[in-house]
Amino acid sequence: MKGFREEKELLKALVTWAVVLFAILEAVFYRESIAVVARFVVGVLWLFVIPGTLTAMLIDKNNKLGITEKSIAGTAVAIIVTGITSYYLGLAGLNVRSHWIIIPLLIIGAYAIVKLFGRRR
């Protein structure tokens, strides 16, 4: 567990982001039930924040950015990558209903492969 310091920080940051996002959205959508807002927060985290932050962690090898900067920049990148990938997968004939599970899994899987096999020297 020595090499997973960044992932521990990421988990703490994701919980913080989830709580803050839930509080903001619950205040904005006060007429909606808690379950609807929680489902939206989990969806945003799954689709954009987690894959984006992992991508930013791979790009920032020198650790010049903090986890907050990585999350914000990575989320923006993940929104762009998800949109473009979804467009081309739709053109290739893949049903749009399955994009919500396939695209984040591809990004997280790529992170895991690079993390497990790319750092060995």
C-alpha cells in the first residue's frame, strides 16, 4: 500500500467533492427528493470527475499540481473526451444507452494498466 498515496488523497478528495456537490445541488433543486439529487451527483462523479482526475494524475508525473487542480482540470478534459468518444461510438453503431458504463470503464482501465505496468523499472 506504499505506492497508493495519490489514490488515498484522491478518495478523500472525491468524498469531499461529492459532499460539496450534493449540498449545492440540494440547495438549488430543493423541490427534488434526496435520492434524485444523490443519483445525479453519483452520475457526475462516475462520468466525469473520477476518469478526469485519474487522467490528470497520469499526465502530472512530477506532482506539480494539487489534487484539487487535478480534479478540476481533469473533469474538463473528461467532459471533452466523453463527448467526442460518445459521438464516435454512436457513429460506429454502439447504442448510446451503454456509453455511461463503457467510457468511464475504458478510462479507468487505461489508468489501471498504466499504473500497474507502466511504472515498473
